[in-house]
Amino acid sequence: MQLTREGDYGVRSVLYLSRQPYKKISFVSEIADMYGIPRSFLAKILQKLVKSGIVKSYRGVKGGFSLARPAKEISVLDVVESIEGKMAMNLCLADRKKCEFLRQCPVHHVWHNAQQKFIEELKKHNFDDLSRQKK
Amino acid sequence: MQLTREGDYGVRSVLYLSRQPYKKISFVSEIADMYGIPRSFLAKILQKLVKSGIVKSYRGVKGGFSLARPAKEISVLDVVESIEGKMAMNLCLADRKKCEFLRQCPVHHVWHNAQQKFIEELKKHNFDDLSRQKK
């Protein structure tokens, strides 16, 4: 029950881009070198962030990546869910049909409430606030 | 970022035992059949719960398992951590040394707080309360 390395690197990448002037293009190599992430692995992560509208990609020799929208409009939850898919701390929260005991299960609401609390915390923080904190 | 099947089955097993008269011995086969868990997989899970002092095992022909302490003294968190180890929603929460960016990382406290909220919810619920809810 742990964030994947992919999810963690996604958060770091968006933090990196949030610390640049808005719309400034950054290279994959910059972010990869900063955090010691293999470049090909990082490229895949950035493509997921592009697909979900958090990051914008620029082609060409001077191509690279920038945020697709202001850092203030991107929460930690947005990034995590872009990489890992919609949060589901237990299988029954992903798809109710996957649990045949759901109707009789007194633990379902425990998972649901715990997940909600977790999600609320990740929603609270946007990358504009985070990027202004200590580097 | 999801509870393992092992963790989920551990919670169900403790719920099952909590619904029995205190100290009544249940067979692995009862719990396995109830939830459709492979018996050998369940036996391993129960051994982890024995090791952490939540479940007691009885040897012999009429051997089996019961709770090792009153259901009221067992939280959902106790069971999850017995199976999955101490909760760490991100690597840096498991071992600070594993993150070389920790001193400069503004996201660490976000993970920490979100995890705390999650943990508090799982701690709130004990198996005596849960076992009295709808079957």
C-alpha cells in the first residue's frame, strides 16, 4: 500500500516545472538529472501527464515540457491520479462489483472514509503553494 | 497504492473470528470457504496474525484459530500493519534515509499528513464494533 516510484517521480517532475517561469520549456534531461530518474522512465511518466492535461509537450530540437495550466490549478491528487489512475485503496473502492460481500461488509465504509480523508489532504495542496516552499 | 489481497483477507479473517463466541476455535476451512480464499494462502495470513499477537493457534486434530485478545482491543490498523508491515504511503515515510531530497522536499509533509488521516480512520474502528454491524 505505497505510492509507486512512477507516482513519486510524477509529483517531483510537476514540482520541478512549477518552479520554472510559467511556460518555460524544460528538457527531460534537466528533470532526470535533478532527481536521478532514468530518462526513458521519466519520458513515459511525462507522457501520462501530457495525456491528462497537466503537462504540455513541445516537439523539435528545442522541444521539452512545461506545465499545461497554472501550478495553482494542479493538486497533488491530480498528479497522483494521472499516473496511477483513480485512487482505490481497496479493490471494493475501485469497482463495487469486484466484492461479492459488499452488501454485508461492515468494513467497506471504513476504507471509504479513510480514503476520503487521504484524498482531501492531497487535494488541499496545489503546486503553486508547494513550489514557493523551501527548495 | 492499494491494500494487498493478503491484507484484505486478514481483515476478513479477523472479522470472522470476532463474530464467533470468544475463544471458540474456528477451522481454516471455515474461513476459507466463507470468503473463497485458497486455504494455503489463508494459513500464511493467519500465521502472520498469530505472530503479531492478534490470533491464537491451537494444534491437534481439533486445532484451529481464535482471537488472542478481545475484539475490542483490535483495530483495523492493527490487522493491516500485521500483514503489510508498518504503513508507509510513500518510501520517504518508511525510511527517511531512502529519500535524498527530504531536507528540501515540500511534499513530504503532504504525504505525512495524508497518511496520518488515513491511519486515524483505521485506528478508530475495532472489531467488536464492526462485528456487531450488519452481517
